[in-house]
Amino acid sequence: MKLIAKTLYGLEPVLAKELIAIGSKDVREVNRAVTFTGDLKLLCKANYCLRTALSILVAVSEFRIRSSKDLYNNCLKIDWDKYLDSNSTFSVVPVVKSDLFTHTGYAGLLIKDAVADWFRSRTGKRPSVNSTDPDILINLHLSHDKATISLDSSVVPLYKRGYRVEQSVAPLNEVLAAGMIMLSGWDGRTPLIDPMCGSGTIPIEAGLMACRVPPGKSRSFFGFQRWKDYDDNLFTAMKEEIDSEIAMSPVKIAGSDISGDAVAQAGKNVHKAGLDEVVKIEIADFKDLLPDNGEGLIFINPPYGRRIQPAAITELYSMIGAKLKHSYAGKSAFIITSDKEYLMHVGLRPREKKILYNGALECIFAKYELYQGTKKRGHKSI
């Protein structure tokens, strides 16, 4: 099968490495996605194990069009009874970037009509559309004149791990948190802290990695479980194989926040994820935290300027920089923020910077190597 793993912008290289690690073939990075090939077992494994994928699509047809009528006619050529029957429900999600359509919804409507007409001409009945809980979710990706029709094997986005009992005002996307940790090169054995943890997404994702817990373990549903060729024995055997590698980790992973409400939320999420013995959460102001000696990674997702006054956010970033410089020598720090203009107030020179997206927000993900005094030769000056 030709498969497509969708992801967030900037995480394509990490996702490609994940796919290779689980046995995928023909792995190729594209914009906000990675294409690959594999069988039904790999499809199940990708949904269950990939930390930086948003969804896994199965391409069923690709073609080029010159008009809206071409889209409809080509969809009529697909053998839809391989995937659903007249008693099934379905929905269509169109992603359209083409001058051939002025309205994305119209392209989706043509797919719905084609599916309905295909069944009506053969059985006299048509499957029903269900936009909230469909048996089959059809994805249309139309770029200029190239159309790809796929089935969404995830349906519920994969960032919804199932451990989030409560969330803060603006929680970090789980896929983004996992991607940041993987981009950092964290080895799963070095202590990791998040001193502004909110509802705990970064420490929890790190805990899942350290303990080799698949991100899909707490989920109750994947879209492919409603497919006609779903093999429950295959899926169960795959899960047992992956779950047998789970082991509690001794690495120190900690989160803290100045908000008692946030810490309470994070604690509930840690418990739901089964990480009480691995991830420790406490109430603390970052400026008062006492760091451990030795190596360590610090991840900071400061409050964005949409929720805090400019003067206060300038002071916050200055405090972050001073605390890192004077208290965390020998460690590496990573800051993600959409308030790019405030990064200069950290007062440290980033070793690396990368553009990532938190939802629709363009963010800078900056890495800082923290040294006492003069940096070692070969490194840029802080």
C-alpha cells in the first residue's frame, strides 16, 4: 500500500526516521507529510507507534484533472466496494489548493456524489454521509491539477493520545512536544525538566519515550478498526509485541509551574498516562528552582504575548535568560515561542533555531548551550 503520514511543518525529518525505524519502505519527505509503503501490519504499527504523525492515510487513487467534472468521473472509477458498502457511513475531508475550485466544499461534495452514485448504480442503495462519526473517512488532496484520494486510517487525530484528562488554556500539541524532544537529540537517559509545564505535555511525552510506551496505548479507537479488511488478531498481536518492550525508566523527568491549577492538571494527566513513578510535577516559580548538578535538558514553552502584557513578557524572557545563564551551566536549553521578537530579551545567543508550528502559530524553536564564562573553542559565543 502507498501510505501517507501527515505531520506538522518542520517535523518531516523526525517522522521519516520514525518510519524507517518501524520497517517502512520507500520513505520520502514532502511538505507536512512523509510518504512510504507497507502492508496492513505496518499500517496498524504506524498508527500505534508514531509519535510525530497526525494521521495515516492510505492512497487509493491518484490522477490529474482539468475540470471539476474530471474529479467526479475519476472517483467513479474507484472500486468503492473494497472499502465500504451501501450500509456504511462515510464523510469527506477535502484539502484543495487549485484554481479549478473556488470553494473547497464543492470538491468534497463531488466526492460524496461520486461515492453515492457508484453504489446506487450497482445496488440501488447508497451509503449515508455522517460527518461526526463515519465508518470511513475519505480524504481528498488536490494540488493544482493532481488529485489524491485516500482513506484516513486514524480518523481521530493521533495527537489525541488518550492521556489528557485536563488541559491548560493553550496546551501544546502532543505531536509538537514529541517532535521537539526528538529534534533535541535527547537520549532518554539524561535528566529532563520543563519549568513552565502547564498541563504537562512535554514531561509526559518524554516519559512515554523513556519507558518505550507507544503513544497509541491509551487510545480506544483507530479508524482502520471499522474497515472491511480489519484483522483484530493481527492488531492485537502487534500491540502485544510492542507493549512487551515497555519498561519503567530511572531517568529524572520533572515538570513544574507557578500555577497550582496547572500543576493539578498535569498531575492528573501524568497519572492517566501511567507515569507516576517516572514524571514528577511540583508547584514552583522557575526563578526559585534549584537545578541538579551534571548534564540535563531544559524545555521551556513560555506564555505567549496573547495572554500576557508586553512589559510582563519582556521581564519574563529576561528572567529566563538570567536563570539559564547563572544556574544551568553545563546543560542545554530549548525554548519554543511565537513571540519571536522577545527572544532577544533572553540575552543568550541560540546555537540553533528552527521554525515549527503550534497549530496556526509560527514559532521559533531555539537551542542554547549553557556554559560558565567563555565558551569552548568551536562554539559560537553566547
